[in-house]
Amino acid sequence: MASKQKVSIFWFRRDLRLFDNTALQQALDSRYPVLPIFIFDTNILDKLANKHDARVAFIYNNIKHLKETLETKGATLEVIHNPVEAAFKTLLEKYDVHAVFANKDYEPEAVARDTFVRGLLHEQHIPLHLFKDQVIFEGAEILKQDGSPFKVFTPYKKAWLAKFHQLKTTPIQDAGYDGFLQTKPLAMPDITSLGFYAVDSGFPPIEVATSLIKNYDQTRDFPSVDGTSRLGVHFRFGTISIREKALKAAPLNAIWLNELIWREFYSAILQHWPHVVTHSFHSKYDLIPWINDHGQFALWCRGMTGYPLVDAGMRELNATGYMHNRVRMVVASFLTKHLLIDWRWGERYFADKLLDYELASNNGGWQWAAGTGTDAQPYFRVFNPESQAAKFDPDKVYIKKWVPEFDTPVYPEPIVDHKTARERAIQTYKAVVS
């Protein structure tokens, strides 16, 4: 019986790139040739009801590109369609595994998965090495002077920037190919065998014009203007390096860098207080007597509320998997304040639809809008969708693009009166917090 090939395994997850990939470099620095793998985990895929899910297509396309790139250099990428446990049991039968390298994921389900895999590997005396990669700073790296985590963004940002400006590191250059296992190409499952369809979603490009970042603070609030980078999906799946983008953005535009800091703040909140996944950050807000009208929720989902900016945002989301950030705040505030529908309903809907869905940021954004989260907008602040439209889409360019029947007899009347709904929301919240 032939002896098994001795390898180090690098496990691609939320880091779909060869450039500036921390755990990949660590694997290549190990003593043994590196076999890269990606697992299409059936435990995750089976939960996705939409078989045209653009996120699966985005991942698939990038994995295919990585595999083809590696194969031009005599290496390959082993793509597995199975539960994680079964995938690793097969790998351990096939190879003599020295160690497994991967980058950290901070979402609670991912942490539980990694704990399980660590135990599985430990039975075979194989270490699992995890490294920081999807954030500049982990939650435990940015703390108050007393060692406790920040709950408010502004002081967190100040501490983050102070630490960031002390960084001496630069992105790791392309890892090269000498350290990879040289082997014949391995077959990759077709996307249809995963249970999904190929989707051409017009994925946003990785490269962003320098002028866009320089002007970000002036253009970011106007949904009809191409003034945002739309890099969220690339940060989510690690097709770009957070370190490289932050280092390049810092001298160009403080407001754009600020958005990256918000992302890290919400990641830190999730790391320190994982209960936010299912509960309000401030437990008292779990006592809000939400109305949760299913009919009104359905109209919100379809973009038929009678408030043009809200409807435009929801239709953009449904059609493209994207929504402008200013509009996200307006539609979230409308659902939670005007309609008094539980923020978790909206968060789940966004989670199903957003191409750039990221648990920490989505949860943080929804709890901010609902007034239930850390450093959230106060409960008595209720966005007026009409004044927001007048300020940020004054010529109705965005609205008319997504709501072509706007200002015609067929466009619906508002499902709630703003003034009445605002007062109802304030009184409802006040009764809980007072």
C-alpha cells in the first residue's frame, strides 16, 4: 500500500484570494507542501431556499478562478461538497495531514464549527491553526483603559485610529506558488450539482477609482449617484484585503475609512456580546410590544408602502441584492418605527437578499436603526421618509428609476400617516424605557 502524501492543508473560507492572505502565508511557511481546499458545506447550503442565490454564484465563480489560477502553476484546489465533518474525514483518509491552517471567522456558528473541527483533528494529533485576517483589529485588541470593551462608536474609533496609525505592517505580497502541493488538477463540482444555478448578478468590480474614494464624503448619501465603492461583498468573502484597502484609504478619505471602522466595531460587538444575534443589545428593548402586521410587512418587502424612497430601496434590493446605505437606514427605520415591526424580521429579510450580507454589520445596522442596539439612534429619532427623499434624491432620479409608477394614479397611498406613526412609535418605546 502506497504511503499517503504528507501535506499541510489551507482551508479557504472568507478569504478567497492569494494576495495578503495571513493563514495561507503561514501554511506556505510550514515544512510541507500546501493543499488548498474549499468546502461547500451542505449544512449551510441546505438552509438557502433561493436556488438562484447570487452569493453562492459569487463564491463559486471566485473558487473556480482560484482553482484555475493555481493549476496554471501545477497546483490545484480541492473543492468538496459535503458537511464539514465528512469533508475532513475524507481528507484524513486521503492525505497524511501535518496541520490545518485557516483564518478566523467570528460569527457564533462559525466559532462552533471551528471548535468542532479542532476537536476532530485533535483526535488525530493534528493542530488547527487560526489567524486574524478579515479585520484589522479583533475585539480584544481595542479595549477601554479598564480592559472592558467599547459600547460607543466614537471612543472606539479614537482608540482604533490610534492603534492603526502605529501599525508598521504592510500587506503580504503574493504568496507565490512554490510551496503548494504539485499535483494533477482535481475535478470541481458543477454549480448545479450543488443545487444552485449560475447567476450573472453584475458583481461589483474589485478595483475602485481613487477619485471615488477621494470624493466619498461628498457623494455617499445620494443614491442616484455612483458615489459608493460597493466593496461590501468583496470584504464579506475576502476577495480583497482589508489591510490593503484600509492602508490605501487612510490618506485619501477619512469618511471612507470610517465605514471600515464601523464594520470592525460591529464585529467587536458580536465577538463580545453574541446574544445580539437573537436579542436586542439592550435587553429592555426586547420588551417592545411590536405590532408585527404581516400584511404591512409584505407591502414593505415588495416596495408598496406608498413612501417612494422606501419603496425604491426595497425594489432595488429585490432586483439586485444591493441597497444604497442611506436608503438602508430609511427603510429600516420605517419598518421598526413607522410600522412597529420587529427589527429581526427586517434583518432576516436583508440576510436573505443582500449580496454583501455580513452578520455583524447587518445586525448592528438594524439594531442601530431600531434604537435597540449599542450606540443606536435614540428611540425618539424617527426618519421622515419624505424629507429624506427631498434631501438626498431631490430630483427623484433614484425614485423614478425603481418606482416608475410614482406620481401616477396607480401608485399606492401611504400605508401609515407619518405624523401618527411617529407619535405611536415614540410612545411605545417610551413606555418601555421609562
